[in-house]
Amino acid sequence: MNDSRTTKEGIRIHMPGDSAGMHKAGAVASQILDEVGALVEPGTTTAALDDFITRRIQELGATSATIGYRGYQHASCISVNHVVCHGIPGDKVLKDGDILNIDVTVIVDGWFGDTSRMYVAGRAPIKAQRLLKVTHDALMKGIEVVRPGATFGDIGAAIQSYAEGQRMSVVRDFCGHGIGKVFHAPPNVLHFGRAGKGPVLEEGMFFTIEPMVNLGRPETKVLADDWTAVTRDKSLSAQFEHSIGVTADGCEIFTPSDKFFPDLG
Ligand code: MF3
Ligand code: CO
Ligand code: CO
């Protein structure tokens, strides 16, 4: 019996039973992001948030996918204000109005659950609030087009046209990815592109969509720590990420939460 098929682009087609494992892993990652929200406030350090995440992963019987990944040493990435992604938790103290992305990936029974969302310390300025809303809605517009027969280009085009229509920009330097029993698998899930281009979606594909949207220009640079990516123009950046699976008639979200979008006060 052959239970593992990959497309010509190297994209794995999972078996119907595999989504149960993804739902379990996704639920753990999402629960931890729900819980850490209570700790996000002015005066807290990003290291304190990461310590909590490390402890909860352990208590829930899961494993961190990021500790030891390419030398990364933390259970989360915490990206504040103009940090686009891969912010390293540390002694940075949050202040009123800071916006931050917390990104957690866990392994449960061999399956990877990868999700990130935005938080606000105190109350964010209106422009930052708008960035959060547009980035969240851009992700959901990408998810909405997912069904067998659509293409990865359709996803990128939906996200790009929406974000740019709101006069914001989509980061090109980082993308979503296939996921499953591995952290990062084909394809690269671009958050920009043209409808009809790219691999065709099939039932059983599992991948993330994780658009990063900037208030200013899309260009990024990586700091000397080799991880922290920031906007070149220092403009604010936001990101939301779900792990999803293509179903017979659409998609399923493995990392849902009723707290996914923050209360902006
Ligand atoms: N969770 C990130 C993603 O969405 C990857 C983080 S890798 C790390 O793909 F090493 F920086 F943690
Ligand atoms: Co990801
Ligand atoms: Co992630």
C-alpha cells in the first residue's frame, strides 16, 4: 500500500486520517497563544512571554519545533513593531502601544502545529490597529480561496490585492510553507502573485499561510543576530499565521481560536 503521494512540485498529499493529528497539534499551539495573551502588557519582557510558552509546551506534553531548529534557541519568535518576523525573545520591555507577533510551533505525536498572531501592549495607535485588521483580513482572504482546483497563485493574489488596495505592502522575503510531519516542506506559499499561476491545490495538502504586511515599503533586512528581520524603512509590520488543510470542498483551519484577533480596547 502506498499512503504517501507527492505532486510533481514535491507537495505531499496526506491521507484523510492525517488531519486528526494536525488538528491536535494545531489546537495545542493555538491554546498556548490564547493563554499568553493574558501576559502581554506594558512592563513585561519578551523573554517572560517565551518562558511561559516554553513551560506550557512542556506541561501540555508537546515539543517545541523551534528550539534547536537551525540553531534557534527559543520556543517562540516575538516580533515587536517594525520587526517583521523571527524576533528573538529577550530583555526587551514592552511599552504602551507596542504591537507584537508571537509565533509558536509545536510537535504533537509527530505532527507540527504552526500559528502566529498579533497582540497589543496597552492600547495601540489607530494606524497600528488598522494594520492589524488589514493583515488579519488579508490572511482570511487568502484562506477563503483555498479549495481543490484553485492555485497557490490565487492565494497570493487574493492577499496582495487586498493589502495593497488598503495602501499597505506585502513582504516578499518570507513565505508560508508546506507542513505536516515536517516543519517546512514544499511549496513556498507566496503572499503575492498572480491568479491562476503556481501549483494546483489538491485535497490532502497541508500548509501555512502567514502574510506579513507593512505600513510602509515591503523591503526587509536581517540584523546581525542572523534572525531578526526588520522593515528597512522602520515602518510597522504585522503578521497572522494559520496552518490549514485542503478538503474536498474547501479547507480546514488546524489552528483556530476565538481569540485569534486581539481585543483592541
Ligand atoms: N514559526 C516560523 C514559521 O512560521 C518559523 C520559525 S523558525 C525559528 O515558519 F527558528 F525562527 F523559530
Ligand atoms: Co510557518
Ligand atoms: Co510560525
